[in-house]
Amino acid sequence: MFRFKIVISMLLLVPVGCGKGSGISQYEVDRDTAEFLTTDLLANEFDVIPFSWKVPSDWSEAENDQFSSMAWSVGPTDDAARITMSALSGGSGLEPQFVRWRTQLALPEVALTEVMKSVEDIKLAGATGKWCVYKNSDESILGMIVPHGNKLWTIKFRGSNAIAKQQTAAFRGFCESLKVE
């Protein structure tokens, strides 16, 4: 009986909002209080790359993955190295990124102070990069991390030791060519 009363009550209320008096309401927002999207807001929202650079002529643009903002490859198709540029939150911390790269190569754990001894500062136009080289018996990671604004920009080369040896100077030159726009 109670359910029947609820159904009848709902049916009686439904037509109330459908009369001639209902219509579209218009509202005006004062322009002084409206928020406008600016270039800075968009850059922080969508990880617009704040750098310009010079890409070596033998690198090919590659498809991005879920983490990279830009990607390239170099070397023979069956042994190509991958170069990526990605933005991370500045809150993720600089040091953990170097530890993560060492872990990706299954290098032995060492104290954070030892990890950071292998990191070199590189002066760029408008920023300072943190350069590192890690390798195991098969592959290498060459990388640079550039703190900029509230982001850590990682520039990473990962490939076989043979390709890394051939490309170290080119990759470092690419990293050193970065200029903050």
C-alpha cells in the first residue's frame, strides 16, 4: 500500500514542471570574475614542452607512448635505441628518477649519495640539466633531467651498449642544445 501511494504521488508531481511557464533561463557572468585560459595555464595543464632543440640528422621521429611528449629512434630497426622526452611532477623528486633508471637496468642498489655522485650538471640556455650514464652488460640508459617550473623534464636514451656508444656524443649534444623558450 505504501509503494502504491509513492507511485501515485510521483505521477501527480511529474506534470507540474511541464507547464507553459517553464523555459530556458539565462544568466550573465560578470567578465571581471570569469577565469580565462592563459598560455601558462595551458602549459601547466597539458605539458607543453618549454624547450627548443636540435635533433641529430640520423634520428627518426617515433610514436609516443603514454609517458612521452616526444620520441625518436636511432639505429637499425632490429636494434633501435629509443629517445624520449617526458614531463613528471616536480613533486616526484629528482633523485628517485636516477634510482628508477638504475633499477630499469637491474643495476645493484647503492646508497643515494653514490647514485648522485654519478650525476653531472649541464648548463643550458635558461636552465640546468642533470646528466647521467648507466649501463649493464647489454644495454645503456643515458639521460638528463631538467627541473623547470613545477615539472621535471626527463630526456632519456635507452638502447644497446653498441648503439649507446655510437650515439653518446650525439645524444649529449641534443641535450646540451635544449633552450628554454
